[in-house]
Amino acid sequence: MAKRHRLLVGGEERTVVLDSAPGGGAETLVTIDEAEPIAIDVDAAELPGFVSFRIGGVTRRAYVARDGASFDVTVGSRRFRIQQVTGSGRGRGVVGGAEDAPGEITSPLAGVVVEVRVAPGDVLEAGATALVLEAMKMQNEVLIPLDGTVTAVHVNARDSVEQGQLLIEYDPAETEE
């Protein structure tokens, strides 16, 4: 099942789709924005550390270190940072041209809830995945846009939802000014 992610890669926002390669092999198909998919076979590694991967039969290595919610990646002489786009990025809280009110997360599209990753009482940081929706055979992570504490979850896995439907309520954390 394909998974879609919005990432900042070297400061530029990209849509990255990860999918299993046809035939069920170990390769993963990676599509960045609208480019042709690239088949990548990654050898597992512990972070921080080196990760080996093959693209088109050529083996390469990258050094990957985690820095909070970001990853610093070095491939040869190139260095860049990868991080997930949070709710303040384009699109996530926008439904019908209006952003979600603070304390509410609505469905950005019609679909089926695949997984709910939060429960009432959970304390979350902005950018954390609250749930996963599937629409048109693509999985989309719905992120909490602000730090806060979940107060109510109005859906369960396998529920069908409509665009704009209230999914989750939370108390936004107090911000220091």
C-alpha cells in the first residue's frame, strides 16, 4: 500500500510516495513529486550510522543522523536535512479554503480511516501523525497542527469519513510569547 509523505528536503517541500515494488520483492518504489518512480533497496542500519542502498544496481552509502524530528543525511560530499512538513505547511489544515479552528482536526478529504494513532489524554507535538486516511488507494497522514492534548477522537479504524468531518479535538498548548 502506497504511503504519501510531505517532507522538507534541503529546505524544499517535496511530496514523497513510498510503495512496494511489483512482484513483492525487497525493493521500495520512491516517487518524488511527479518524477518517475525509482526502485531502491535499502540495507537496514542503526541510526546514527551508515545506510547502504542500491539504485539501478549501483550501491551507495549515506550517513544518517537523527536530530529531533529531522534527519541529517550525507551522501558523498552532499549534505541535506529531511524533516516532515508540519500542519503549518501547505494544505493540511485546509478544507474548502478554510483552515481548521485551533483545537479541531477535520478530514482533508473523503476516505476511510486506516489507523488512529492517538487517544484522549495523549500529549502531542505539532507535526505528529494523528491518524492515517486512505483515499484512491493512497494513504495520507493527518497531522496535529499545534502542540496539544487530545480531548476526543470521533472516528475508529475502518470508518468512512467525508471531507470536512470532525475527526479529533484537542486542547492547544499555551504558547509562550
